[in-house]
Amino acid sequence: QLRLVESGGGLVQPGGSLRLSCTASPFTLDWYYIGWFRQAPGKEREFVAAITISGARTAYADSVKGRFTISRDNAKNTVYLQMNSLLPEDTAVYYCAGSPVFYGSGWSPQSVRSWGQGTQVTVSS
């Protein structure tokens, strides 16, 4: 079973930036489409961004378009989420997930079989 590990979260001021990383074991990521999701306190987990295996296609939730960028380096077995112009409402635990199917922006968290521990992102002054 693919296990994903998220890292890179932290505390940042509004308007700041963070870059999250998602790595995998024991399989390599280049077999999978990868997505980022987040869950804020008291809210349901939601889709953030997704990327195809080659990296040629990406998809974003409307709330992060123009601010977040998903990318991948298959040689490093890592998928990134560059988050710029962060807002307090971006505060959440961020998770990555893999899939053999590219759902695009319609990727439902309910279709994900297993989750990693996530990484906390807190946007606050």
C-alpha cells in the first residue's frame, strides 16, 4: 500500500508563503496522480490541488487558484505545494493522496483509501 508523508507546514503570517512536500514509500510516486487536500477545524476535508503523473496537467480548488501551485519532481519522488499569499482561512492540516485515476478538481476525499499524518499550516499574525 502506498504510504505518503507530508512535511513543510508551520506558522506563517497572512500574505506569507510556505512550500509543502509529499514523499512516498515503498512505491515511487511516478505511478500515481497526486492530490493535496486540507481539513480545517470543524470542517470537512476538502480538495486543494491535483497533478498528473507527468506533471503536464494540474487542477485547483477555486479558493486557491492563482495563489497555490502544485508541482512534482519524480526523480526526487516528491510532490510540492507552493502556497503564496496565504490567508487565515488557509489554516488547516494538509494531506496528500495518490490515485491511479486523475479526477481533476472533482477529486472527492471520500475516494481516498488511506491518509498520512498530514502537516499543520497555521496562518496568523
